[in-house]
Amino acid sequence: MQIQQVLAAGLAASFTNSHKHSVHSLFSFGDSYTATKFNVSGPQPSVSQPMGNPQLGQGTTANGVNWVGLLTATYNMTIVLNYNLAVNGATVNNSIVRGESKEDLVYQVSDKFKKNYCTNSASQSQPTWISELSLFAIWIGINE
């Protein structure tokens, strides 16, 4: 069994726990192990397309479903919308270790996440995430 399937199955178990709230949104950050080329300006995750864009199984370096896709759509019995802000070649912080991408983890959180999903805007009456209903995942380090 591939490691990503084991990890995804383990994380999926946390989605279906008996807590008061269930997870509704998953925000994922990291490098190529997580990236799916999600575009914050493109179609957003929905019940019919929980990964938003591109479609499940597209945009990964292996041209298949990675751990975050398995977690969101395969090993999950609930509806979880995945906002995958990971970028191929990212490092934790480019000021420490220069990565292939300008979009390091610092940028993913401070620019992509904060600017698009934390503030109210004309097109958004409420922030996308609610702390009790959201899970945040980071898989990064291979480029460090």
C-alpha cells in the first residue's frame, strides 16, 4: 500500500470523529507532494467538485490523485471542500532557502490564504473558513 493512501486513510478518520462539529473545509499548503495547481481565481470547491480546480487527478506532478485528493474525495465519507494552496517547488521560507517557486509557505499563507479566504470582500459576505469546521494541513520539507 502506498504511503499516501495510508496517510490519507488516517487523516480521513479524523474527519469522521464524534466531535461536536465535523470538518467542512480543508486548507492544504506545501510543496509538490501536495500541489494540484489550484487557482484561487478559478472555480472554487463545491459539493460536486470538492477540489475546485483543476478536477480531481489533474495538476499533480504525477498526473494522478495525490494524498490530498485521496483524503478529500476517496477516503472520506463526508463532504469536505479542499482549498489546496500548495505549490510545486515551495520551501518554508525563501529568505532562508531559495526554492524553485516564489510561492513559499509564507506566501501561501499570507497572500493566497489570507487575502482570498480570511477577509470579507464585495464578492464574499463571510470569510470562507470557520475555525470549528476547518482543518489545516501542511506537507512540506523535501525542498528544504
